[in-house]
Amino acid sequence: MATLVEVARIVKSANAGAAWLTFDIECDDAQALARVSAALRSDLDALAARLGGAAAHISLFEIGALNSIKISVPRRHPACGQDERDFDGLQQFIPLLDLEVP
Amino acid sequence: MTTVDGEIRLLANCVVGLGFSAAGFRRGLERHPHLVGCDAGSADFGPGFLGTGRDSKSPISVRRDLRIMIEGAHEVGCPVVIGSCGGAGARSQLLGTADIVQDILRARGIKANVALVHADLDRSLLHTAVDEGRTRPLGMFPDLTHDDVEASVNIVAMMGAGPITKALDAGADIVLAGRCADPAIYAAQAMRLGAPAHLAWHASKCIDKGYLATTEPSAGSLVLATIRADHFDVEPTKEGARCTVATVARTAMYENADPFLIRQPSGDIDVTEARYEQIGDAVRVRGSAFRPASPSVKLEGARLAGYRSILLVGMRDPRVLARLDEFLERYEGLLHRIARSLDIAQGDYRILFRSFGRNAVLGDIEPAVDHVPNEIGLVVDVVARTQEIAGAIVGRAAPTGSRLDVVGGVGSGGNFAYPFSPSSMHLGPVHEWSVWHVMDVRDESEPFSVELVEA
């Protein structure tokens, strides 16, 4: 089965302020976006586990004009504390790359 | 619009101190902008800059960028607005930027009215807001308490267009703003010149990351927004640069948890119905809305968490790396024992091992933990109540870890390769966000003050 990194053109992450992380996934066309969207929504618990959050806190936004989908989750720990690993959140997308996309 | 040609042109740069194309800036000036703007800050790199009051960028880089922008704006007679001066937009950083600006003006013989817009929050205002239930947390942050307020070394509020409008109305040629919402840098002038709020705000949001709205950010092009009666255009100003529907739309949705509703102190930029059209190298935008809301400001506060010392070493022995968890567990136990022998209370420090090459980036969500890494960079990270305590523990960490024998046979050899001498680094104060909240206010300008300075 294809994985997200094979189906999507861009997969990236960044802080949305210190309280949230956002993940932006962009596809080449609407069809690929529909596949990605379905895969992300099919198991929110599994998605949450990959991102280290709780399914109840995940928000998904589809942006048709960009063939993209944005995932927003609150950061796991109060952000930017003394134990922070990735202040800007730019590498937190890695666990999404091998998500299976039917 | 109150401008002569019925257009409002806003020339936008990315971040003060990160550089930009001087040629692209010149071409932007040829369009006679009504404003040159640039953001100078971000909270993305943590509370350390707000906590220490230090500038996040090199003064050499800041001076170069400010000099070009100030000279150019003076030449065409438009104001310059710089937001979130010095990184966190706290008083000491604002004053540091003001010093650089005064130097530039003196050196170039430019007469200009400079306004400083202070964003440091009066604590009594915040205590009252806590009492009146006018603060609420963002994300997973807890409710704000009086203790949080008192524990903070610095607290700033993020200004919208209101305070910048006041500074421009007072005749400022150069507005140096403390902590500031990025689009407000541009929206204030656009609305002063008669742009409708929805066009002013959305155009500002599209350009407030400068060259990130172009296809090739590393080329350092500025971007120009031209606001007309029912739409605005966003275009690059450097020869050969290009804005596309994707790069412009993406910029407006960047860094927001909700990509369609972008909160500002005076309301929400609603881009749900926005339409983007490619016209050559520019993008035409229409259809967005601005939904006024009762005013509120975002607050950022930093408190001291302790002082950090670290040891950075390389580990390459495959036998030790195969048993890294066991190694680190025993290593931590030994360091605690050393701390006890030095009469250091356990509550006065914490030890964190950061294993670069294994799981230092993702921690417990790292998916690839089944293989033994070729080598790791191990950071022994100690944060303690004082720098002396952190230094004492880290000072013992090198010999203790290097001689810790989990495979047998280390003998007088060692586990660690040291890339630096000295190998311990004392990094000074460590801060945490103590305030990451929103405060409802009667007037969006209430927490801010405008100071006009002689130049």
C-alpha cells in the first residue's frame, strides 16, 4: 500500500504559537487529497498516537484551493519548556510519513 | 481610498536581521509604496529571548537591514513600521533597536520622527484581569493565576493595528513596535489611508512573511501588496521572482491552528471564501471578510526555570550502543549519587539525556527505535536552581559516563569522544512560558503606550 510520503507532495509541520502544532499536507490534485483525507480520518486514535496527542483534540481542515489538509493539535507538553526537543516544531511531521494511504 | 491614485501599496520584508535582496527592495521603492514594513520577532524559538531581554539577531545584521529600509523609505517619503523589535518585543529589546535606528539616522544625516510603541504589560492591569475573569489560556496551558503573573520576569501583550495607528497619527516616520501581530504592521497604515478592513487585513496577512510568499524564498525578494477598491494584488519585487496562488494562499494560512479564521486583537480575518487568481507573476485576491470582535490581546510571559549546563559527547562503540537504555539508566543513577555526595538536594536539579541519532528529536513518539544507531551525539542536559549546581553535576558527568562499564573491558579507556575543550558548556538562565493567554480588554490600545523620541 502507498504511504503518505509517496502520495503527498508536501508534508511539513510547524508551531502555531507555543500552544499548538500544525501539520500541512499538500497533494497534486483533488483525488490525491481525497485519499489522504480519508486515510487520516479513518482512525483518529491511530493518528493521535503518531502525533503524541489525543484524538479528541485533533482538528482537520481541508483547503480545496491548495489541495491540502491541515492537522492542528495542542502540543503535548507546555511548549518550549526546559525539556523541549523541537522549539519550532519543524521536524514533528516525521511519524506521518509512513502512514498508509489506501 | 484617500491616496492620489486610488491604490494603497505596502512593501513587505520578512524578518529584520535575516537579510533580503537590496535590488528587490530598490525595485519595490520604484513603485512608491505607502509603507515599508518588516517583522522583527517571533515566539517560535522559545521564551529565552523574552526572559533574558536579549536580542535574537546579530546587531550587525539588524543594522544592515534597518539601514536599507530606513534610507529607502526616507527617499520616497513613506513611513517604516517594524514589529516585535528585538525578537520578543520587550522593553530592553525595543530600546536596543531604537539605539541602532538613532545611530543610522545620525550617520546618514536623516531627520525623522521615531515612535516607540511599548508592549510590556503593567502587572496591575493583569492582576485585575485575572480577578475579573478576563483571561483565558491557549491550547493546553492552565488558567492564569496571580502567582504566574508574579513569577514572570517579563510579560508582553501583542498589539494589533490600534497602537500603530496612534503612532502614525502622531506623525511618526519610523514606528518601532514592541510585541506586535505581524499583519498589524501593514494593516494600520492601509486602514488609515482608507482601505476597507477586510482588504487591509487579508492583504497584510498575505505579505507579512515577506519572501515566504514567493516560490523561491532564498532569493530574498520583498513582496508588494496593492490594495484597490474590491481586491488586492500580491507580487514579488525582485526580478525573476514569482508569487503563485499556492505560495500566497499558503502564507495566509501558515502558523495558524485554524487556517480560515485568523484572530487579531480587533476581530477575525475570515478567508473561507477568499478567491485567488494568478496574473503573471502576481496573485489577485478577493472575497475575504473581516469580522470585528470584542477586543482582546494575546499575552506572552516568561519565568526563570533554572540554569543550564551541558556536556556534549560522541558515542560510537556498537556494544555500548546496543545497550544504551541500560547505560543511561545506570549513568543517571551515578549522577544522582554524586549530587547527594555534594549535598545537592534532588529537587534542585533535573537531568535529561538527549541522544541525537536515536530519539532526541521525537522522544517517545520516535517510530524507528528497533535498530542500533551507528553513533550518537549524547547531550547530558542539566538544569538546576543555580548555575553552580548545574556546573557541579555536569563537571562530574564526563568522567563518570566515560568510565561506566556496561560491556566489560572499558578499563582505563572510555566510552566518550570529546569534540570540544572544555567539554562542559554553561548556557546560563533557562526560561519557560509562564503566560500564554488571551486577555479581554475594553480598548485594544489600552495595554500599550506610544513614546515619541527626538531624532
